[in-house]
Amino acid sequence: MGIDERLAEWRTLALRVEDEVAKAVIGQPETIRLINVALFARGHVLLEGDVGVGKTTVLRAFARAIGGDFERVEGTIDLMPGDLIYHTHVDAEGRPRIDPGPLLRHGERLTTFFFNEINRARPQVQSLLLRAMAERSVSAFNRDYRFPQMTVFADRNKVEKEETFELASAARDRFMLELNMGRPTDRAIRRSLVFDTAFHDTEALLERVAPGLLPWDQLNSIGALVQSSVRSSETIERYVLDLWEASEAPQRLGIRLEGVDMDRLVLAGASPRGMSALLRAARVVAWLAGRPHVTPEDVRAVLPPVLGHRIFFTPVYELRRAEIASALIDRIMDSVSVP
């Protein structure tokens, strides 16, 4: 099978994954598409949203459709790094035992790892997760354990502030996308979620999703093939470099935000890793649309979730990130000339 045929076959599978997930999660088409983009761009996702909007359900639906194994960890103040690696307990015969923890117990079958309320976990735990994200491996028991196909999803508790540890800039930069999964606004969808009893049983919902649609152990290879096959022109490259410069010094483009001293706003713009992630995600958007090249619309489709959490503000404005970041990205998209 040639490269084009293989890409076309995988594109059909990728789009079917979205259709299957949508059977369990309604009213979230953008979130489903962007999670799919991250999956095939081989990037991790920081998922935000209010309690009860279906974050865990959408991830479990993806895990079921993709195949491989799913693992979930709850962030708590007393969670320690070792708790991700091993589990100690007393067996039925009263003897102490050490078993593999959530990162290790599935071996190379681990494809979806969900860290719920990551900002409740101590920085030491976050640091261990960062290594697992960056290298898709950890060291334990005098050997390295690898999970090459793993995608990490993390959720932040945005309500309570006590006993929480906000992610450092280096930690945020490890996530390809930051997605805000909001409440659906369509009244018909709201009616279905409240009054249709099918949506009251998560396990029954997940049964709607066809399992194991993908050869999940080939995710890395197909992701690399997409990146090497979808082209970006010199025009697109100039556009992306202009966006990068705008993230570093938006005031140079005349961008203004109400109540913000623009000369004191940005501590650091997007990193090289962030701009690389932008192109990786845009190539996947183009591939899912059946195009062999990236367009400005592909870049703009992923710009907010890729760069919004990667522009770092000075401390006085970092406290207002939720209101400033999205407004700044919108102004950057409006101000940088689209080829």
C-alpha cells in the first residue's frame, strides 16, 4: 500500500472515531475534533471545563474507539510521585506487596492517561508526569518502562483555590492544546441531556461507541507520516513566523487591551516548542480535511488552543489570565495579515 492510500485509509478511520465519540457526547463537536487533532499530532491535552460537562466521558469514549488501555488518576494533596509508579498493599495472606502503579500496570498498551485535577497534585508529582509526557517513559525498579503510544489528558480544578498548585510555565508548555469544554448552549441539546434517560447512564452511553477502531500501536508511525506528507508553503511559514513575533510583542502591531499596559503584559511569547506544535496541529487539520497542504484557515483553527496557554504574562497580569489570554489571541489573529 502506497503512502497516499495509507493516509486515506487512516483518515477514514480518524473521522469514524469522531463519529463514534459523538454517539456518547453530544453538543461538543469542536472539542471532539481538537482532541482528535491532538491524538494524530501526538500531543497532550490540558482539558478545562465546569464540573459535570462530560470531560471524563469524552476521554473514555475516545479511549474505547481508539483501543489500547485507559487509565485515570485523581489529583489529591497527598498524592506522591511514587503513587504513579507503584502500589503497596497487604494481600489476603497478610503479606506486604508492591504492584505496578497506574503508569506501569498497562505496559505498552497504555494509550490514554487522564490526570484529573492536576493542580491538586504537588509539583513533584507534576514533574514526574512531565517526564512521562516528554519521553513517554519512566524509570522504576532499575529499568525503563515505555508507553510509546500514550496521550496524556489533564484537567484543572478552576473553582477551589485552597490546596492547589498551579502549573508552572514549563508544565503548561508540555501540553499541545488547552481546551475549554463548556456547557452546551443549544436548547435542544440541553433538553436531551436533562430529560433523555439515555444520557443518565454513562456506561450505556459508552457501549454505543464501537471499540478498537484503530491499530492503536501504529499511532506514532501514522502521526509521523502525516507530518512528513502534508506540506506548508513559504507563505504559510512567513505567516506563522509573524504570529510568533506577535506573541512576543503584541504592542508592536498596535494591539491594545482595555485596562492593560501592553508594554508590561508579556513576560515571554510562545516557545519554539509551541510554534512547532502549531504547525503539527495545523497539518493534522489539513489532513482530516483531505488536503495535502496547510492553509491559513488550518493554522487559525488551532491557534487559540495551541498558543493561548503558551504566552506567559508578568505576575500582575497572570492573575487575570482567564480574561486576557483569549482576548489577546483574538487581537493577534485580527492584526496579523492573513496571506
